[in-house]
Amino acid sequence: MDCTFNTLFLWQEAHQTKWAVQDDILFIRAGSGKDMFFLPPFAHKEEDFVHGLDLIHEELDKAGMEFRLKSASRWVMEQIERLCPGKYDFIEDRDNEEYVYRTADMISLPGKKLRMKKNHLNSFLRQYSDYQYESITKDNMEDAKEGIHEWFLRHGDIEEEEEAMKVCFDNWDALGVKGAIIRIYGKVEAFTNGDLVNDKMAHIIFEKANPNIRGLYQAINRDFLIHEFADTEFVNREEDLGIPGLREAKMGYNPDHLTEKFDVVLKK
């Protein structure tokens, strides 16, 4: 999802994202100082792609930085090696690989591997049978914003994420995102939103819930997919950033596959 417009737009401040077009090639740069990197260049022709790599070398050389591309897929990695054999090393970036699940499995939570998740959901449905699921509209957006703000107050100031979420709310219709909240006794206790990548793939951008309410995460996840993305085959729930607890939680949903990502550096 690193290269989708919504992702680049929402996280542009946090990631210090810049873009430029030169010689009919799109370049996207992020980070600053020693952490600056480029995404692979976007070009129509192979020779333009190689020219784009050369231009990135020139830009980073001028800044006194080592060459580094991030978020190269396996296909992009193979093309670079084919077009520039022996020039680059490729380093798997496991912390930023995205988890892709079958939508039907995330809705029904079938089988032994997902039994614990299903138990959590069933517990929630028994205890809070009168919960309210609402798609986000202009009528309840302010309630959603307030519920999210309270979540951030309880869980610490995650400034970059909160800013990205504000940008999302401010540009909701233009970005074409869908969203939902769950109310319990009238109070917003869970929020989620996402978009459609293509006919087969949904993408969950943000998902927050009260962790003290057992099964609430499973409920907002299930209901949102049923109401907005039931016709998709897959759902992308993004990366774990190398956070052990987050990795355990994402692996616990039995992903169909992970989207491989590689850093590209000059061969030593």
C-alpha cells in the first residue's frame, strides 16, 4: 500500500514525503538526513526506469547520502536485477511487509487457527447484543472524531498517526474512504476506515477500539467487512512495524500471505 495515493497523501507530513516528475518519470522521496530514501522510480519504459535509477543516484550523491530504495516488491527487485545485473543487493524488510487475509475468513473466522478470535467475538455478541454499528456519515462524523480523540488520550500521544487521521477526516469524500463506528450504550468505543484498492482487494487504514472490551476488535473488523467490502477476495491490514505484540496479533489471524518488500542498496 506504500504507493497508493491515499497512503502517500495521509502520511506525507509524518514521512516527509516529496514527489517530482523529471523526464516523464515520477520520483517519490521520503525521510530526511541519513534516513532519506526513494521509492523505485515510476516509468513507462524499461530504459526510462534505468534512467530513473541513475537520476536517484545523482540526487543522493549530491546530498552525500548512500543509495537506498525502499518498498521494492519482488517483481521490482527481479526487474532491477535483470536490467542492472550484479549492481545491487536486496535486503528483505520484514517489519514493513503487509498482511493480506482472505476477506471471507476475516468475516467468518473459521477453523481451529481462528477459534480464539471467534470465541472473543462470540463473547462480545453475548455481552453486548444491543451494540450499534454505524457507517460514518456527515451526521455522525463529529462523534467519530471525538471517540478517536479519546482513544489517543487514553493510549498516549501518537502524534503522527493522529495527524494522519485528521487529514483523512478533512478529506473524507475526496479520498473515497469508507468508515464505521461501534457504539456501546451510546458511546463510540470502536472506529475503523478503509478503501478499495481494486475489485479484489480492500485496505484497512485505521482501526481503533477499546481494548478492555473483549471481542470489540473482532466485531468492528467483521461488521465493517460485511457492510463495505464483502465482495472482495482479500483485505490488506498493513504491516506490524516490527512491534512484537502487533506481529503476534496479526499472525494470529492466519494471513493468506505477506506482501514481500525489499530495500535496494549498492552492492559492496
